[in-house]
Amino acid sequence: MGNFFVCILIFGYSFSYATVDNRKILKWFGYGKLLLTIGWIFLFLRNVIPDFISINIANMIVFSACCFETIAILTLLKSKSNKAYRLQIKITIVAMLVFNIATVLNSTINTRVLIASLGLFAIYLPPTISYFSEKGHNFFRISYGICYAAFEVLIVIRVVFNYLNPQKDFFSYTIFDSLYNIALFLLSLISTVGFLLLVKEKQDLKIQKLLKDRNQFFSIIAHDLRGPLGASVGLSEILAENIEECSHEEIKEITEMLHQSNKNSYKLLENLLDWSQVQTGMIEYNPKKVALSELIKENIELNKNAALNKNIALSFESTEFIEVEADKNMIDTIVRNLLTNAIKFTNKNGEIKVKMYKESKKAVVSITDSGIGIPDDIKEKLFKTNGKVTQKGTEDELGTGLGLLLCSEFVKKHKGEIWAESEPGKGSTFKFTLPLEIKKN
């Protein structure tokens, strides 16, 4: 009954207060408590329903329930949990197999109780260890971890007690069993409340990050739009007031400057729109098989004129055909932004080399320029939202600082990595990786 009411509490919280991201975690935990309720009902109906259901199936349900619960806990603790999930499933399967083998071999009740206890201990061990090994702990998280550690100690005490005092009947009513069950229930209740508080903590942290990103947006808009828009207003004012006195060449020069200013404003707004869509999940992610070399060649072709204007040699080196599972539009944005930056920060008569190769089941793309390089203090902030930096190009080209943030977001979306290697005055190399195949969660 305790598990059943906890189940109602979890699902009630899931449908009322939880965010979309946390709802899945809560459902895993809730399914665990629901299965525990069903498992215990079957166990209590022993001698009323067939033994196969009340013994084997009931224990399989209990093991599965604990697996669901621990997966939910690990999801809160770890950002990349695939290996942890697989480990939990393997431990659960082993516990089920050992218990069933013991049942087939007609083992004693005490032996089966010991196996079940050890199985539960093994299933809860990885998340318990994770509580104390993961970074970013506070007092509350440590206290919650201690609850699970106490739960593990309680199971060990039960195993030792049953080993020294073999249990002949399935249901035992000794003082030890009564105290054990009371302690187990209290720990289960405390751990559930702690789990809900952890979920709320995660939601609060995400809200804080969203607010921080929103403030960053306002900062970007206020700072970066002021430049090009101010220039446009000034140039258009000069043109409007002095158009009759200006020569054809002067009008042409002013309109070219006006065009460049408007172009910068448009690029900034375009990047802001893309960035906001990424942050709010509005951009659809549609990975398909993409010929990476063809995609790179297309983007090089689009940037050839910009490179020719500065007499920059733009080349592409690749010795093999590489196909990746990726969203073409996102990869286009990454390559386009990196090429634009390389051209912007490379002096006239310089060179830019684009390379592509395979390394450890990943595709690696590198873009190397012979430009002005990046100071160390700026390099550390390149891909951070709260460290947005802007540099003028070799011909005073303006930048928004959003291009690299977009690249970082899109690379993360593909479960890849992006980084920069550079020394001031010696050029820069930007590299990013893409898995050859996207693993499904």
C-alpha cells in the first residue's frame, strides 16, 4: 500500500508540476513503484495463486521495478547515462536468472530470500556509488545518498541475519523482520521525497539557465544591433541631406556602406533567430545520411567570392568518401560559419585549408587559416554563452559572436565535439567531430 500511494504521488507530481524534460524521469520512477505494488500483491497471494506467479513472476516484477527506479535516479545524476542504463539492465537480468535457476533446483526458501536480497543490493549499488562519486554535490544530495547507503547496509544486515538464522517460512514475523520492514518503509518514503526534491532542483537550475540565456539575448541585441543600425541611420541621414551635393562616386560609396551595414544587421537577426529556435526547441532535428565531402564542397563554392575578394586561396583536402548521419541544414550552418570566420580573420593573399578524415568511428572536419590567430583569454570563451566575444576582422569586418555559439549547439545536437587550436599571429584551426552513426537513446 505504501508503494501504491507513492506511485500516485509521483504520477500526480508528473502531470501537475513537472516540466516536459522531467516528466519522463518521473514516469520511470512511478512505473517502478507501480510494479513494486503489483509484485508485492503477488507475493502476499502465495498459496492462493499458483507458485509460478507468486514466486517467480512476482520476484521478476520486483527486480524490474527496482531497475526502473534506479534508471530514473541515474538519469538525474548523470548527463550521459547510456552505459549506466545498460549496466542496470544487465545486473537485473543476472539477478532474475540466478533466482529462477535456484527455483528450478528447488532451493530452500532461505536460499531464495538470500538471492533476492543480494539481487536488490546489486541493483541499487551503482546509483548509490554515483551519489558519492559525481561532482556538484550539496548537503541535500549527500543526505539523499546516505539514505540509499543506509538502504544497502540494511539489506546486508538482512542477508547476514538470514544466513545465521535460516528462514523456514516465506513470511516471517520475528522482531527483527518487523524492525527491518519499518526501517525499509521509512527509507523508501524518505528516498521518494528526496527524489522529488532532486527533480525540483533540476527544474530550478534549468529555469535559472533559461533566465540567464534570456538576459544574454537582451545584452546581445542591445549591444550588437546598435552598431550596424546606428551606422545605417547615420549614412541614410547623410544621403538624404546631401544627395544633391554628392557626386556619383560618393553616392555609390555611401550606398555600398549602407548595404554592408544592413547586411550585418540581417546576419545578426538571422543568427539570433536560429539561436532562439535552438534554445526553445523550435528547430527540427532531422538526421539523414549525408555525403560530408559534397556538403563541404557546396559551402566552399558559396564562400569562394568572399575569399577571392581578399585573394585568399581556399582548398579542400580529402582522401576518402565519408557519409554521416546528420541534419544537413545544421551541418551547413556549422561549415558556413567556420568558413566565414576563417575568411574574416585571414589577411589578403592568405590561405585556408579544409580537411576531412575518419578517426575512432567519427568524422573529423578541420578548417585551418593563416590569419591573425586568437588570444588565449578569448579562446577560452569562444563557445560559452556567458562569455560571448567579438573581434573585428582583418578589414574591420564586424562579428556578432553568435556564429560559434550556434556551431557549438548544433555539434552537441549531433553528439559531437568542437574546439579551436590557435596562437596569436600564427593562424587558427577549428575542428569538429560527427559520429558516423547517431546512437538512438
